[in-house]
Amino acid sequence: MRRKRLALLTLCVAMFMAMLDNVVVNVALPRIGQELDAGISGLQWVAEGYSLVYAALVLTGGALGDRYGRTRMFVLGLGLFTAGSAMAAFAGTIGVLVAARMVQGVGAALLTPGSLTLLGHVFTDERERAKAIGVWSGVSAIGLSIGPVIGGPMVEHLGWASVFWINVPIGVAGVVLAAKVLPEIPPRARRIDFGGFALSAAGLGLLVYALIEGPSRGWTDPRVVGCGVVALALLVGFLLLELRLTEPMLELRLFRDGALSGALLSGFMVSFGMFGALFFLPLMMQGVLGWSPSGAGYGGLPMTAMLVIAGPLSGRLAARYGPRPPMVLGLALCALGLGGLSLYGDHAHYPEYLWTLVAMGFGMGLTFTPVSVAVLQRVAPAQTGMASATVNTLRELGGVLGIAVLGAVLTNRMTGELTSALHRLGVPSDAVGPIADAPTGAGHGGGGGAAALPAPLQEAVDGAFVDGIHLAVRCGALALAVTAVLVAVLLNRARPIAPPEAAPPRPAEPAGARSA
């Protein structure tokens, strides 16, 4: 029993670290921008570097775990995540920090696919396993809940590097424990889709590059256009390859089922809209509204609290009414909250827009469990692992593209508005780029070397930034509203899940994308 508890502790520690790091990094982004002199595109790469690598590798990580051993891949992944955290803490430039985040992404992609499998091998008794999964899931929720509370003060008093240093001792302890207490699961022969991995990784990387660099370089820039065209060609090639393979990296045949398509689309679009918003909110709170990192961390707590509260409620609703009602309601609340943010400008007070955070958090919480329920009740038992991996991959891709696409909308609108405002103030057009970085750079203080902008310029920057955020969140809200209608139509055949006394379906593992 002692060995089982230590194994559970090890798996929980890894998930706690990943969930904690997710929220903490969002709070740290404005301070990173100030001290490393990074603009919005640089901070997008800090967030995208992790998510992009994770999304590209997570299915391959699962195959490697099957082929070479789950425990071995878990230990290797945890070690890489820890090493990437130390590298990020030492980073002196935005390029090194992005590279470190990519190392973290590789580690998470090797770490997360086998966590639930290992838990099942440690706890063979059904009752023990159910309790262990409950503890393991609860620890993830705790990491999300306390992340903003401890992350904000850490950034404010210890610097942004502290949010990465915190992972190092936890990760080292986890590696030592994992090597001693986790069981060795015999590997099994499995084909690894290296062709699909290469095509998807290259295609996604070039697409995200084009979306992030397009607003600053110009959408007609040969490099941007070239990357976009090559990215689309590679991604089409990836889809065609996956349809031909008997054991593909991404199971596209799931989309032939209308209910499955609706559930997968829901998971993708919630991440698209919500994680794009979670990227923007700390920048607005700290860069425009003048909040401290601690204040921004505490300010995000209602959203996280609603997410934790809505999760169990959505499971009960799905059991009684089927996955469609909570999923559609969740999407509608996310759209309402995200669109509501566009009603408030740079003079907004927190109590005025608090309801939008509550709506978004509750909406996210309502969707996550029904997505897994809808997928797992529509596939054969032998396909549940593959279906779970597909759900998590699409969630990650949604977050990657949400930050890239909505960030491109924000930057493009902000640049246009700021160019017009600065022209009226007599500022030359070639100064727009450096001034546009003020919401994330030294213009707002915090350790950068540049002086604060004069009041008229600062007002122009803040106004353009808020205008860009408003357009971005409206686009995200519209996409979520349309998705809610589509999901309502596609899931019209989804049924309630089995009653509580029946054996529950195997749950999908939590998405790691937003894990770090």
C-alpha cells in the first residue's frame, strides 16, 4: 500500500506541476515582456512555443510509450520538463525563453499520455482505482485554482523566473520517485507515424509563424505568404496520409460520426476562444489597467473557481440529459462572456466586468466533461485510448490557433488604429512598431530600460490596444456562438450516459496543452 501511495503521489506531483505552471506563466507574461523587451508577437511565441510542440508530439509520445515503456517515457518526459524549466529561468533573451518552453513541450508530450495508464496498473482494484483517479483529477484542479494566488505574488516579489524555478525541485523529486515506485509496463509493438508527425509539426509551425509575424511584417510579405502556402500544403498532405494509414497518428475517421464531430469541434473551439482570451487578459490587466501581477492573479480566480465548480455539475447534467445540453450551454456562456469583455475599455473597473469572467469559467467547466462523455460513448472500447488522445490533441491545437489567430486580429487592428492616432499626433510612421509594444514593454515600467511614454502617446497606445482586444474577443465570441448552434444540431442523437451504478467509461486524460 505504501508503494501505491508513493506512485499516486508521483503522478499527482507531475500533474500539479504542469497545471500550476500553466496559470503562472500567463500571469508572468507582462513582466517577461517588460524585462526581456518583447512585444506582443514575442509573448505569443512564449505561449505558443510550448503548446505547438506539445500538440505536434503528444500522439507520437503515446506511441513511444507503448513501444518503449510507459514508465521510461514518463521519467524522460518529467526530466525534460524540469530541464526546460531551469533553462527558462536562466533565459536572458526572448529567443532562449521560447526554446526552453519548447523543451518543456517535448517533456509534457512524453509525460502526459501514460499518466492514466500507469495509474490503472498501480491500482488494479476498481474501487481503489476510482478513488485514485478522483485524487489525481482533484490535484489538477487544485493546481489551476491556486496558480493565480501564488503566481502573482511570486512574479511581483521574486521576478518572473521564479515561476519556472518552482518546477525544478518538484521535478527532480518526481523523477527520483518515479524511477523507484512506478511499475514497469511491458512495451508492445506499435507502428510510429513519423511521416504524420513530420508533416503536422512542420505545417503547424509554419502556419503559426505566418499568423504571428503577418501583422508586423505585412500579410503580403514574401516570407509570410510563402510560409502560409507551404503550411497549407503540408497540412493537406498530413490529412491525406492519415486517411490512408491503418494506425494513424490522428484518427480522422471519427469525424464521419455527426455526434463525434460535434464533440470534437466543441473541444477545439472552446480552447480556441478561451485560451486566446486567457493570453490577452493578463496583458490588459497589467499593461493597460495598471494592475500588479498579484492583483491580476487574484483577479482571475473567479474564472478558475467557476471552472472547478462546473466540472462535477456538467457530469451530472450529462448523466441525466446527455452531453448536448451542458455542452451547448457551456459554449453559449463562453461566447457571452467573451463578447461581454468587448463592452469595457481602459477605464473599466473590476466589478463591472466580473460577470464575464464568471460566465467564461462556468462555460468552460460545463464543456470539458461532456466532450469526453460524448466521444467515449460513441466509440468501441478498443478505440477509447485513441479517441481520448484525439480529444486532447484537438484541444491543444485549438489553443495554439486561438492565440495565433486572435493575436493576429488584435495586432493587425492595433497597428492600424495606432498608425492613424500617431499620424494625428505628428509621430512618423516608422515609430509605430516600437511604440506598439508599450503595453508589454518598458513603457509601463517593471524593469525595462526604456522611459515611459509621454501621456498623449500612452493614451493612443492604450486605446489602440483595447480596440484590438475588443475586435479579437468579438471574433472569438462569434466563432463560439456559431459552434454552439452546430453542436446542438450535430449532437441531436447523443444519449444520456449509463446510470451511476454502472461501470463508468474510462475518462480522457486532461489536456496538457495548457499544462505549462
